[in-house]
Amino acid sequence: MEAIQPAYGAITLLLIAVAAVALLLFLIMKVKLHAFVALVLVSVLTAVAAGIPVGDIPDALAFGFSNTIGAVALLVGFGIMLGRLLEITGGAQVLADTLIGRFGEKRAPLALGVAALLFGFPIFFDAGLVVFLPIIMTVARRFGGSLLLYGLPAAGAFAAMHALVPPHPGPVAAAEALEADIGLTLLVGAPIAVASWYVGVMLVSRVLGRRVHVDVPEALFGKLNGGRDEDTDRDDVSGVGRRGQTKTRTAPAFPTVLAMLLLPMVLISFNTVLNTLITAGVIAEDATWARYLMLLGNTTVALLITVLVAIVVLGLREHAMADITTILDDALGPICSIILITGAGGMFGGVLRLSGIGDALSDSLSDLGMSLIVQAFIVATVLRVAQGSATVALTTTAGLLSAAAAQADLSAFQLSLMVIAIAAGATVLSHVNDSGFWLVSRFFGMDVKTTLKTWTVMETTLGLSAFVLALALWMVA
């Protein structure tokens, strides 16, 4: 569904968006209305206020909701299944123990973040986060303290790689629009992503984790093995229950658990890397072998394959198939709310995009009379805040500034820095019109206020750090 012709000017549409966000926050935080109900209600009111024809409003609501659900529901479902299998078989505990053994207890957050940076190269933010959840929560429960100390470094690492580094779709699309070299953008973006993650995420998460306490939610995985109050021993995942009943379970080996995590990453890399090579003309677009590998690398298919392998390799070691089916069925129950709220967040953002606010703002921001790299960051930030989607903000800004970039006769290095600046602007200030905001909020068991004080702050410091680094390199280029 395409954006309608804006019924109002950019200022009016922006005021409507601000009023909609304010109303949504009031309903959720003050009235205590359920987030799903509030998001749908405000989406309807926003569509009416923005001048979307009444007959088109149902389609406008379904547009953002169905697109988000289509991307999230299968991914979260398979991810939770995989996470539950890792947790119930002791695999999450084995991986957590190994990481802590290598890095030490005090460096547990750093260990999680570094692992997420490595795994985040080929995999999208939401897919990486859902696969890593059981490990994050196992470590957090074992050592105590706020979940943010362990969750934000990992989530922020996936966010940094997804936003700044090809072959992820956002920076690739921006590089294409600006005619920047994708390979050079990768070489520039990767170190900037790592540095901005350490400054804007790792250091910031230590402050946020000390100031804001978030308990480990038990809805998704229950009481994870490895907690100090569990009925299992950490070394062999066996022990004696409180009532004296002996329970024994042989945990999978570390290489087996690591292979379960690497499998979706490898499969997904088929899709992302091959798609980049096809776009660059290295591989023919109609190459059949590449298309089959890309199918295996589709996020949904990759996670499906991984769940099937995990059932055989992990589950059937000590459980009957009927028991595994029950385990997986129980894992799906708690994520219904997560999926619906995330979909409704996509609906709200979709309504804002279809209202034409992006086009109206793009027209009004087309000539800011400042350095191109600063203009790139500001335009992307405004579009990100106004309509929620980082991808839309990124691609729209790149298209808007492509002509100016061509006229400026920028070097290949400067074009890559512009891509980073745009991606940085499209990262900051994730809030209630961003479906990713709701995904993190629900997974970490945080209310809206806490998510704004933590996730939104961290996304902003991440984006600002990346922009400052890109600007510094621009000035010496």
C-alpha cells in the first residue's frame, strides 16, 4: 500500500504525530490501558486525524500490522522454540558457563556483547535477539542484578551491526542510493559499529543497569536452569529436588550448543551475502543455485531448519517426541502478547508512514544549507522519530540526498561516511511508533516508561556515537 497524498502540510502532520504519541503514552502509562488495545485505538484515531480516506483506513491499519506480524510472528515463534530447547536440555547453561569461564564473572556482559557482535554480522537484529534470549537470561539469573546489565550489551550489539554494517539491508539500500561502494562501506562501518557499540552501549548499559533494576522475566522460559535457587547442579545439570527426588540429565557438549547457535547464522548468511553479491553484479540474478541457497538463508526457513535439527540433536537425546511437542507448545503460549503488541506497534508506525508525513518532511528538509553529513544525520533522525521505521528513514534520506551527494563530487570514503551518518540518524530515539521498541519491551519484561528510560536512551547514545565517529573521519578525509 502506497502513501496517500498528504492532506496537510508537514508541520500539521508532525503535530498530529506528536499528539498521537502523547495520547498513546497517556493511555498506557497513566490510564494503564493494555498496550495492544491502546496502540490499535490510537492508530485508528491517527488515521482519521491525518486525513486518510475513511474507506482506506482498514487497509491502512492492516498494512502495518500484517507486514510486522509477517516478519515477526514466525521468527519469534521458531526462536522461542529453539530457546526453550536450549534451556530445557541444559544447553543455555553450558554456553553461559563456557562464556563466563573464558571471560570471568565480572566480564559476563562484555562476553555476551562480543558474542552478539560476531553473530550479528549476518543475522538481523530481531532474529539474533530471540536466539540469544535464553543465554542472556541464564547469565542474568546466575549472577543477579538488573537484566539490563546483560541484555543491553547483547541487544545493542545486534542493533549496531544491523544498522551500520552491510550486508544488512538498511546500509546496503543507502549505499545503492548514494552510489557508495558497498565493500568500502563494510570496511568503514564494521569498526565504527564496534567502537560505537562499546561507547554508546557497553559503557551506557553499566550506568543504566545500576540505576534501573529489571528482574529476569519468567514468562518466556520459566525459572531458567542455572539460577541459584534451582534444583540442578551447574556442573552436570543434575541434582536432587527439594523433596529429595533425584533428577539426572546429561547436558549437551559445548560444541553441540555452539553449533546450534551457528547454524541459523550460517544459513542466514547465505541470503544476506548472496543478495549483496547479486545486487553488486558479481553473481547473475537468475543463478538457480544462488536462489536455492538464499531460500535456505531466509530467516524463517533458517530458524525452521535449526529447530528441526535441535529437536533431533538436543531434544530426542532424553525426551520422547510427544514430550518435545508439549515443551514447544508450552513455549508458544507466553509470546502471544509479544507478537500482538509488536504487530500493533507496526500498525501505528504504518499509519504514520501512510499519512504522508515522511514525504512532507522530506520536501521541507530538502535544503537545510549545512554540511551534507550533518544534513544526512538530521534528516534521518527527524524521519525516524516521526514515523518509527529505521529502514524507511534510512532509504528515504539516502534518496533525498543522492542528487546533492552526486553534485558535491564526494570521494568513495566520504560517500561511505554519509551512509554511516544516515544509519546513525535512523537508529536514535527508538520509541512507541517503532515495532522494535515493543519487541525489546516485551522480551525484557519492561513497561513503557522503563523502556523509554533504557532502550531509547541506549539507541540514542549508539546512534550519536556512530555519527560523531563518522563526522570526525569526514573532517579529516
